[in-house]
Amino acid sequence: MDDLTGFQRDLLYVIAGADQPSGQDVKDEVEQYYNADINHGRLYPNLDTLVNKELVEKGQLDRRTNYYAIADKGEKAIEDRQRWEEQFID
């Protein structure tokens, strides 16, 4: 996970905490957290990066809508990150 941007890491966490969210669902959650609009040109290339790194799986809900699901490799990356963070937080 050390090669992800903070934005990509946030996307990964949102996907891990949801049940096969659509891109729009992920966008809504991240916009709420950032308190800012996230455009498609920023969101979808970063989601594709997570898919290409095999941290997230992408599937189709219907002809127009994709869903994202955390992959085993993504779950492990989050667990490893949490263990690393814990050594710095009391």
C-alpha cells in the first residue's frame, strides 16, 4: 500500500467498508469525507489503478454501472497498513 496515494487509499477503505459499491457510491462517500466535489476524471482512473494493482475487483451491475469489491490482496494491504499505523498510535 506504500505505493498508493492518499486518495487511492481512501478509495480502498471506502470499497472495503461497503458491499459492492458502484463508482457513484464510492464518489458520494469520498465527497462527503473530503467535503468537496470529486470529478470523474479523478475518480475513475484511481479506481482503475486499484483494479490494476489487484487490490480491488471490478464487475458489472448492469450495462451502465460497475461495482467494486475489495480483493483478498486489498484486505491484506489494509490489515498490514493498520498494523503499521498502530505502532505510532497509543
